[in-house]
Amino acid sequence: MKNTISRLMRSLTKNEDGATAIEYGLIAGLVAIIIITGLTLLGTDLSNMFQQVANSL
């Protein structure tokens, strides 16, 4: 039983799949925040531009 627990603990310390998944999740979250911020700023500028065009017509 002790040997089995030892092997399990060694395999868990060598397994880095969870850490990699968390890192990819953080990167994806940061990219999403950047995209949302960019689209929000661009959307405001586009809205203002279309409003100016509508006013000039």
C-alpha cells in the first residue's frame, strides 16, 4: 500500500498537464480581454463616424 501511494505521489509531481492547461486558460483570458477592449473602443469610434455621416446627410 505504501509503495502504491509513493508511486502515485511521484506520478502526480511529474505530471504538468494541469499547469499547462491553467497557463493556456490564462493566456486565452488575457487575449479575450484585449479583444473585447479593442472592439469596444473601435465600436465607439465607428458609431461616432456613422453618426457624423448621418448628420451630414
